[in-house]
Amino acid sequence: MARHPAEHFVAFLCTSLEDAQDRNVNSTLRLYGIAPIARSELSRIRQDTVVPEGYKAWDPQDALSKKWLKAKAIYSLVHPDETTREMKTEILESPALREKVDTLLIGRVSPSEAAFRLQKQGYSLSPSAIEEYRHYFWNTEDMGLSDWVAYFQSDADPDDGSGRTQGRRSPLKSSLLGGPDLAKYKVGIAQELDGKKILAELQQELYFTFREIKTLPVSEKKVVMLSAVTRSLARLDERISSSDQALQDTLKRFEKFKVITDTTRPPSLAQLAPQGTISSRSKTEIQISREK
């Protein structure tokens, strides 16, 4: 059974909609730019959110209702706070920013770093608002690769999908598989690159490609592929070795520097303050203390 990134929002809909039938829940999801949820998954959530007797949803002072809403992790949608309002106005109502947040979160960039990086691009957004959005609408913590594949297919459905992610499936999938650095690149965040690290990663990638090719049956194509990978590995090894040698040459230059010790004696306190000091000590008192 495929998971859905907006399960907490679906749980909220099941308890708040006047008529929480499947079609009404999925219709609301589409309005929020979210793909519909499978009937089996919706049934599971609906069974898990049966309200207790005496439930008073809109009474923030009711202890029973408050405890139940927090247990189901939907309290802040029923009783919005400043973070929830920021999430709605800054993310849900801003398609361009929402796309960036989607990409960063699916690439496993933390809400705190995402907020910091986006602030550098001119967006005023708190980490708590991004965390709120992830919790209700884009829960990357509970989604696996197969879950995302099913979700993107569902969202692209011409009849039932919202279509919001249809044109962005490529960057979203790349960020999902490529991780934080690729996700930041996809949203236009500048990063400092370490050339030596890049070469090391390429070397590792080529090595495991070599291992994969070895498992193929013997053929002319296999020989050609092995030759190409071997040549690439050899060139990379030369580049890495030359980089290490350059570093060693630089360090050797530093070995030639010597620290010269200054043997001159610093001036005495009497020389620095011949008339006394700010502590009201006279010159005679200073002289006596020196003799002791």
C-alpha cells in the first residue's frame, strides 16, 4: 500500500468536512494542489480518526478534544497558531516558493537549512513554517521511493490528479535520488565546489560501474565498456595524484619559514609611567616594588 505525503491533512479533512466521502476529500486535495489518495489508504486513515464521544473540535479549552487532536497530530490545523498562518500565506499561497520548498524537502534538506538558503534568495520564511508544511502536505519522512513514484503517477492523471507536479517530475525525482546538494542546485542555490571531492566521487562512481560491467556476460560490448572505464579511472587517478603532489609542494614551502624570537627586553613600568600610574602609585612606590 503506497503512502501519501499529505496523510495528516487527510486526517484533518476526515474530521472537519461536513461530508467526508472519498470524492469530497480528494476534491479538496486537488484544490490544494495535492494528488488524490488511494481508497484503501483513505479508509485506513478514516478508521484511525474516529472522533471520541464528547469531542468538541473548535473548543481549544476542552481537554479531551485537545488531547485527541494532538495525538492525531492535527491540532494546529484545527487551532491555527502563527506558524500555521505563516505556512498558509507564505507557502500554500505562493506557487513559486512552494515549488522550491517541495524540491528542497524531497532532497532531504532540513527545514532550518532550507529557510536559511531561501532567505539568501530573498524569501522571508521561518524553519517552523517549512516544518509545518512538511508535516501536513509534503511528508518526506514517511515516503519511500516507490511511494513517490506512485504519487507522481497519480498526480499526473488527467482526470483525478492535481497536475501540480506533472511538469516538475524530472527535477523532483533528481532531487529525491541525488540528495541535498542536487536539490539545492535545482532551486538555484549557489554552492562552493571542492574539486578534489568531485574527483574522488567520480572515481568511486566509475569503480562501481566497473564492478557492474564485470557481472555482464562476455561479449565485445563488455570489453569496450571495460576499456573505456579503465581509461577513465587511470586519468582520474593521475589528476588526484597531481593534486596531492601540489598540496605537498605547498606544504614544503611553509617548512622553510622560521619563527625568529625577539630577544629585546621590554621597557619597565617605570619607563612607561615615570610620573606614576593611573592606580595613583608614585614613582617611588613603583621603584620600591621593583626592588622587592
